Amino acid sequence: MRRLPWRRHSAHTAAMASGTDNPYRLLPAVDEVLRDPGVAPLARDVGRAVLRTFAQRLVEGWREEIRAGELDSSGLQARLAEGGLGAAMGDLVQRDRARGIRRAVNVSGVVLNTGLGRAPVHPEVAARMEEVAGSFCVLEVDRVSGERNRRDDRISELLARLVGCEAGIAVNNNAGAALLTMHALATGQEAVVSRGELVEIGGSFRVPEVMAAAGVRLVEVGATNRTRISDYEAALTAETGLLMKVHPSNFRVVGFTSEVDPAAMAELGRRHEVATAWDLGSGLIELPSMKALGERVGGETEVAEAVDSGVDVVTFSGDKLLGAPQAGLCVGRREAIERLRRDPMYRALRCDKVALAGLEATLELLLAGRGDELPSRRMLLAQPEELAPSAGRVAEGLLALGFQAKVEDGQSQPGSGSAPGVFLAGPIVRVVDPSRSAATLAGALRALDPPVFARIHDDAVQLDPRTLLEGDEEALLEAFGRLAPQREG
Ligand SMILES: *Cc1c(COP(=O)(O)O)cnc(C)c1O
């Protein structure tokens, strides 16, 4: 039998200790753990090699506890009782699994939460995505002629109907859309951008750095708070390939400000035969039936308006205000979009069949006038009185479980830099567990399966019903049920 290092160590330590209550002697060998009838079947889930490392980790962990004086013979005996090894190993397997991408309950009130995957798609959209994921699909072939065609031809048509562009293409995300636009229209040349728009969005997207990655030389014009069209004009040289505007996203310049009118920028570009682009970011697609959303998210430029300005290419995210799967969309003039499509970077940034199917389905819902059914939009549109019943049920459920809970007036946020500074009024449930701090309670909620993500405010956990999806309310109360406060007596 192979002697494992921990065995030698155990024998050595056991020799030093004396008596029958030496806990080291009770430590099982890794092979014994693996042979346990409650453990062996776990190999089917994770594979034998991984299960062995878990067994080593388990025994090593117990050894540490003994060494630290936190585990004695009777404690260890209890853990080794009938089914104990299976349960302990099952727990390790389960905790490892829980580290992956899983459903989560978002009760934070931040609708487009990048950490939680931004916009959840409509159930019909999810069904279309699931259908093509597990099957062959018509992706790049014309089903009448049998000839090759382009995977996002349909997206282009749908976008044309929806926002009035001549053409559009889809890539992996809006960072990719901006990178592709800069590369296709101006690599090896100069791009002119206002100093007020050289922003960083969400940590890793910085306009100057993306420009550099696209091989474009950035020419900054104007001042942080004010830039005029004459600043753009004065910067034009024979080297200029692009005039660009960038939505400052989660950053605002207020007070004595002026930014360049996109229509004036487009006109200047046409006059000098220089391409123009506008990175719009969140991409609000508005139909007359959904005017209310525009008012709620506070003056975001609609994609159709941006296209109307005459700028060659407008870019925006699929999974922010649009409510589709993760994607970046480039829309605008046919000739410019064709240049993007011919760029080698497009091939590296294009979407897969699942994302494209989800995008098509979302755009179709919008065209059918069903955009307000999209979960993220429904959340953004919800009025306080629509959320009140859910808040009431949650508070009641929590009180029944022994928590202190009460409904208060609160605020939710669109998130992901969409409509910064906009707060949506609505009820929130304030929960206190007298036996632990708000941070401890919030941490315990995140550790459950499905994990629950709540906000902490004023030493209390806050639950915002705005971001709950179908079935989440039950999952939320079940989660709290598992953490119910220890009552005295
Ligand atoms: C969000 C945003 C991006 C990045 O988009 P992703 O879809 O997250 O890649 C780029 N530009 C602007 C203006 C944005 O708001």
C-alpha cells in the first residue's frame, strides 16, 4: 500500500501522543475515504482524480483542526459516524460546483448589474436560445438556394426596421463594437475625440486605451467641460480617419458645459470625407408605445435619434437597456457597416449562434410592440404601487421567520452606466437579524444556493422587489428560512 505523507506524519504524531483518545489515529486514509459507500458515487459527478484531491483536502483540513486544538476524538468520531464521510465530501463537491455560473436571486434593486449578468432575457427569447444551443441551426446558409450567406443578415434587417439604419452588424459586446469601429475606420490614422468624453467605463474599458489597441492615434480636443464643433474642425489633418463621440456612461459633467452636436459632427465628416462614429453605450430602443421608459431612464438618447443625426456608425450594448443577450451592435450607413464587416477583427469579434438567436428574438419582440414584456424593461418601468404587494409579502414572510422586517420607501438604479444619476422610487424591505450584523447576513445569503444578492444600507440588509423575477420571491423566502435567527429559549 502506498504510504501517504500525512500517514507518516500521523503515525509519528500518534507515537508521541498516548492513550486511546488520540484523534490523529482516527483520521481516515485518503483511500478509505474514497472507498466509503457514500463517497464513491461522487466520482460520477467530478471524476476520480478530482475526488481524490477533495479527499486529501478533507483529511488535511481535519488534521489542521486537530493541530489547532479545535477537533478532538469524540468530535472526529461524530463526523465519521454513519454517512458522515459522504456528507462531508458531498459538501466539498457542492461548494466547488457553486463557484460556477449559476442562477442568482437579485434583490439589490440594480437592474443591469454587470456582476449578475446584466439583462435577463425574456422567457421566449431564452427558449429560442436553448433550441439552437442543442441543435444544428440555419446560421450561415440560405435555405432556399443552399448558398452561404451572412450570419447577421437578419439582425441587420430587424435593426433597419427598428431604428431606421441602412445596415447593422452584431459582435460580442459593445467594447468589441467600439474597437471594431475604430479599427475598421481609422487604424493607422488619427481619431478626434472630445476631452470630456475620454472616459473609463466599468474598469477595463478606457476610450484612450481601446483607441491604442485599435492602432488609432487619439487626438484630444476641447476641454473637459466644453468642446465645440470648431475644435473638431481645427483638429482635422490629412491623417484624420475618424471623428468620434462617446457617451460618458456613468460619469457626468454638469454646470458650464457644452458638447458637440452629433449632427454637426456628421456634417463636418461628410464635408471632409472623414468617417464619424458615436458610441452610445446603453442603446435605448424606443417605440411610441413605450415612451414611458424614455422618461423613466432620464433623457438617454434613443438609438433611432442617434442614427437620424447622420453619424456613419452608432454602437451600443445588447444587454443594457435593450434587454437582449450580451452583444455589441453597430448600426448606421451601409457603406461604413460594410467596412466593419470586411475588417479582419470582425471575424474575431462576431457573435455565436446562441447570442444571435437571442438577439433576433428580442428585436422581434420589440418590433411586435411587446418590448415592455422584456424583464429588464418591466423592472425599469415598474411603479411603486406595482411593487408594493411583493414587498408586503416578503416583509410578512420574514416576520414569520423571526426576522425584524419593515417596508420603507427606497430607490433602485438602472445600473451598468445606463442613465446615471437616475433613481427609481419604490418600496424596499429593511431586514435586521438581531443575532448577526448586516454584513454577516448578506454574506450568508450569498453563500446559499441559489445565492441571494442584497444591498446593505444603514446597518441593515435591504431587499428591493424591483429586480425579482418569476419564482424569485419564493426562492428568497426559502433562503431566509435556512438562515432564520436563533430564538432564545
Ligand atoms: C457599457 C459601455 C461600453 C461597454 O459595453 P459592453 O457591452 O459592456 O462591452 C462601451 N461604451 C459605452 C459608452 C458604454 O456605456
